[in-house]
Amino acid sequence: MNHIALEVDDLDEALEFWGSIFSDLELRSRSGSMAFIDMGDQFLALAAGRTQPPDKERHFGLVVDDKEAMRARLKELGIRTFGRGLDFQDPWGNLIQVVDYRDVQFTKTDEVLRAMDLEGLKKSDRALEELRAKGIDS
């Protein structure tokens, strides 16, 4: 995937919300009712004008390099988490599931890990097993 687009009521509030969670958030561009932000090597599009109500199933998984640091940051900000992992909702009801990079099947190239200062980040045994089962040796 290239990016995820989230509907929000107010772009300035959404940029402030995401900026409070990720200190390294970078505004890529903004035009009309859209704002585009880089978060590490991921990309998020924010669209002003909520047209759908929140629901309990529609969500996206946000991969972070340190899930426990993310948990602590959300707690510090007073953002309620729930679910079996680390789920939270933004002020507009968008559901986000936080996933640790160590536990997902995809891998970053050595160049990306180096550029993000994450060279020591290793996969969990379970993720390595899943990768091997797909014929991907990391």
C-alpha cells in the first residue's frame, strides 16, 4: 500500500492530534481539503469532511518501531486504548490498531533501517517463522 486516507472534521485539529502523538511527523503537503503527512517511512492522508459514521470493524494497522513507547505516549496524552492489542480511536472515530514492527511479516530494506536509525531492530521469532513459511529469508 502507498497510503491510508482518513476522514476528519478539521484538518488543523487532525494535524495537531497526529503531531501530538508523533514528534517527527512531517507535513508533506496540503491543498484544499487534504493534508498529507509523513510518519517515518509511512504516509497518511487526512481528508476534511467526515461522511461516514465510526464503526467497530473498519480500521488500519499502524506499524511502529516501539509499541510500548507508543502505549506510554497515548496514556500520557489521555487517549483511551482498548482491544486485545493496542487499539485507539482518533477524535473522529477512526480506529487505529498499533502493531510492533518486530511482529509483522514485512521487512524494511537495510537502507531504510539505516536511514531511520533502526539497524538493531530485529523480528520476533513468530514473524521470522511466518517469513520463512512464505519463502522469505531475512
